[in-house]
Amino acid sequence: MAGLAAMLTVSGTAQAGASPSGPPVRLFGASELHRGTSRALPKWSEALSRHQSDLEAGGADCASGRPGDCGPAHWQALLAQLQGKTRRRQLDLLNQYVNRAPYVSDSANYGQGDYWASPRELFTRGGDCEDYAIAKFLALRTLGVSQNDMRVVVLEDGRRREIHAALVVFLDGERWLLDNQLSQVVPVDAITHYRPIYAIDGENWILYRTSAAPGRDRDRQPAAPTPAR
């Protein structure tokens, strides 16, 4: 999970960037510092590209015995379960369904420090925090939720003292948190130990100005993600 934050270098030199759709939004008490394009986050683009390839390739049922076949089956089962429900009910069911995927670190799963998985990969191999958030984001986008009303948020968990990721959804004037560490969907303001570093709304990334954490030097702000080469 440390690789999530490693995508950002530490400095105070962030400059104004491209502005995503929608007004600035405060999350976990933090305000927006900088906005830019998600093209600067290649792992995000690669995960979305693999998901699109998975959808186009389809897949057999789990009885085939071939690795990966259960991934599309899980994806279709998830979407079928959510169809026809109210949007708020969809959030609860989605969080419960995706959170049942086994947690597996990237180092154990892929032999690397940070890998952003597609939903098929999450359902067939397990995954870590950002993989749950990505699957939830893509499911809701498929069901018609605007990506401007969602944020995959990379944050610091002040209790666990580690980098984490979760999904925030804006609905009916409330900001809802869908988190693989929480069994329930809760309002963002109910969580006081999270401090956002940056977020992704699909086409854009948003850097956040965080307040000082107890016992931590938070004077320096992370700069923009290193552009893809």
C-alpha cells in the first residue's frame, strides 16, 4: 500500500493544473490544493484498460476450471444484484459484495510493491485496498453514476499509521464512504482518522491540503504525480 503514496513526490511546488468537472469538494476536513489529469497516474489508466479488455473478452463460467473465468461471472452477478435497487441501497449491497473478495497484498499477489487490479483480477486473485475501491467505482459507473460524483481516495489512516484507499460517493447532498475496512457504508464526516492525500474522479486527480496529524510533520505538501513516460 505504500506504493500508493509513492506515486507522489514530497515538495511544496504544486502548480495550478487542469480542472475536473464540478466544484472543489472537501474530504475528511481537507481542502483541494491542486487538480490535474489522471493521465499522470499510469496505474489507474492501466487498470481501466484491463477492465475494458476483460469486458470485451467475456469469459466462460466457473465450471470451466480455467483461471480467470470466475471473474466475469462475479462481475455479472454483482451488477445483476444491484439492478433495480435505489441508489442508496446499491451502495450498501456493492460494499458488502466487493468486500467479500479476499485481501491479498500486492507483493504476495503480483511480486511487486504496488499493482492496481481490474475487477476480474480482484475477484479471481483477491486484492488490496485500492482494488476494492476501483471495483466499486467501475460498478457504479456501469450503473449510471457519474464519475464526477465519485472519488477513489488515497489517504493516510491515522490509527493504523499506513496508506489506504477507499471510495467516496456523493449522493443526495451527502458524501458516503465505501471502505473495505468497514462493513457499513458511512458518511465521510463520521471518520476522523483519515487524511486524504489525493483522489481520482475518473479523468482527473485531485491533490488535498491536509492538516497536521498528532506527532507528525505535515508542513510539506505532496506535489503532483510524476507524469507517465
